[in-house]
Amino acid sequence: MPIHPSCKICVNDWPLFDHCIADLGLTIAYLFEDQFFPGWTVLTFKKHRTELFQLPREERAGLMEEVSRAGQALEKIFDVRKINYELLGNQVPHIHWHLIPRLQADPDPLKPVWCVPHEPVRLSAHQLTERIHRLRSALGIDPNQPV
């Protein structure tokens, strides 16, 4: 599939490869590098597209199924109050969804995550592996199966 050399997703420059959770079919799920909001996940569309209307109806529907599947997995693991779904693309013009669990202990539940001041939380290698395994299990994927 054609890649765009200036696209961070197409050239595998973002999200971080070691944060990969699973290949879901049309998308690849990654744990976002800042885990201040525990479980923050990014789904990147495998093809370089910038807008939902560029996708055929069946592909668009399949994409939404994968977004919903990931949201359901997050709800199983975390004490979710609400999940925020963000499809922006201003900084990285390639279809990618941010799924952000807003937990019961959320420090500012009425603000978008982009507006909540915080120090980024980076997981240790052990914590990262553990969280990815939990998400893979919640998705119904063998945690030990290679991605």
C-alpha cells in the first residue's frame, strides 16, 4: 500500500512501535506514550487517508467496529466513567483515533484531555508489557501471540 514519506504514521515514526497492542484488521492499536490518562490508546488506519469520507462505506463501517471493539476492551479493564473518542488529524494528517478512558478519579473530567495540565506518565518496560497484555486479553487476542 502506498505510503506518504512525510506522514509520521506511514513511515512508522509514530506511534511508538514497542507500544503496539494488536493488529485489528483495518487498524493497528497502540498504547499512547503518555499514560497520565491510563489506557489512552491510539488506533491508526493502515492506509494513508485523511478523511472518513475518503473510505468506502464498508471500510468506514469496519473502522467504526474496530474503534468500538477497542473502546469495549478499555471499559473492561479500567474504572471508566466515559471514553473520549478523538479523530482530529491537525498535527498528523492520517486517520487515527485517540480513545481516552476518563476514569472515576479523573482530575478534571469536564475538560478535554488536551487542556488538562499534567506531567507525562511513561510506563516502565514491565508496566508497558503488563498493560499491553491486559488489553490484548480484553480484545480476545492471545497476549503471547506476536503482533
